[in-house]
Amino acid sequence: MNVNTLSLVENGKTSPSVSTLQQLALALEVPLSSFFEKEPEEKQVVFTPFNNRPHTAFGSTQMQNLGKDLAGSAVQPFVVSIKPGMGSGDHMIVHTGHEFVYCLSGCIHYRIQQEDYSLEAGDCLVFEAHLPHCWENISEEDAQILLIFYPSDTREEPDGHHFSLESMKKELTMKIAVITEDSKTISQHFGRAPYYLVLTIEEGKIVNRELRDKMGHTHFSAQHSSEESQSTGHGTDAASHSKHVSMADIIADCKALLCGGMGMGAYESMRRLNIQPIVTDMQDIDSAVQAFLNGKLIDHTELLH
């Protein structure tokens, strides 16, 4: 995010879009609902009267939180009121689990991967939220939707993940790293695998393969803390992040990292380094890369540990 944009938001000189707000929520490691006024305790049952919905405004977009203070925030329901021409922002959104949208009034345009959907009052969508998506009020009148996030990983805040696989696919040249032990199959363990296979992609085709040595647990065996530590947060402390940075330094030129399994700390570290980690259950490297390029490679965050 541009530092000037952040400064304008902090000083109340501009209102963030929903996408900008989601980026802030991810950086601060808080749910989108934390931007609403909080109460001191979480609840197992939340009753929200029609005339007393916690709400906030981001520019001309109004969001009403229907699940404020729900313990765990496993389900996050909002009523979103959108002015004509407004929507989720410029970025395609990607997160785990599922997303449900029900159009209450007006007309909302949803784009999911390369498919377009127009929702009028009474229409709804349910979809796998790992698919890049965005939405906009395309009508000339105010629109309102019921928007419900249901992440498959309760440790993740679905409001925050922004990495447009579609925009990556449009790049003429990019590099993708794959965790491997034999340069043919995807390794199931990020920390133990000895190599990165770096694939250069040009116009949707693999044009070069390069096997690079990868730092792993053996390089840090003399230290007490490692990615496999069973301490709270599992590799999310500053020392572990520093190790992950060292492990990723050799693939700093890559856009994405495919692996069969990794710790939550390593996953978050890769994202902080602007390398999109994707945890896949596919083993064949070529098949997984092709699925990635086709926008069909699922990020199985339930495999994180």
C-alpha cells in the first residue's frame, strides 16, 4: 500500500475502500469486524435488533455487522450498502472457505475468475472463496447485499487475503517456485525439503527449469527455535520469521510458492515477502503448475500446521 494513502487514511483525509480496509486488517492481523466499536467480551449467542446494528462507513459504502462479538468469528455476516459505481475496490479478493452473497436490493455485479454474474433482489451466490473475485454496484440506484464469510481455516481472516492470480497469469514472464526433493514431485514438508524448483513462465508456458538449493531445518539445528516448534503460534515469532526470510531469499524473484505442506508461520512469512504460498494436495509438479496457470489450483490452508 502506498505510504501516502495510509497517511491520508490515518489522518481522516480520505475513506478507505473495502479492499484497502481488508489489506489493513491483514497487516494488523485482526478481523474486518475489529474496525467496529468492540465490547469487552465475546458471546456464544448474538442478537442484533434491526434498528441497532453496529455499523461503519468506508467512503460511501456502509457496512453493518450482524455478528459483532461472536466468539471465534468463524462466521462473519454483514449487510453492505453500496452507492452506484462503488464496490469491493480495484483488487481481486482471494481467501479460504466459502462466501455467500444475497442481493437485498438494487443490482450487484460479481466477477468470479472470468465469469460474470448480475444479481438482482432475491438472487444469491455461494462460491469457493479461493477463486479470485470482486463486486460492484452497476445500477443507478443504491444496492444492498447480505455478505457472509465462512473461512475453512478459523485462524485466517478472510477479509484480508489479496493476491490476484488472474493478474499474475496476465504477466508475460514470471517465476514460480516449487518445494521438491526430486525435481518431479511436490514435497509435503516445507522445512525439510532440500530444493526449490524454479520455473520460468512465458505467455502461460514453462520455458525454463532451475533447481536451487534450499535452506532447511538442518541449517538451524543448533538453534532452539524452529518451524517445527510446538510453542504457541507455531513459527510465528520474530526469530522464526527471520529464518523463513533466509529460506526465501533465494526465491525472491518468484511470484508464488507451491508446496504440499508447511507451518502457519512459514505461510504468513511468505505472504509478508510478497511471495504467494499455495498449499496443494497435487504431487506432480507439471500438473500443479498447469492448474495454477488455469486458475484451478486450490490453496488447501487446512493442511497448514
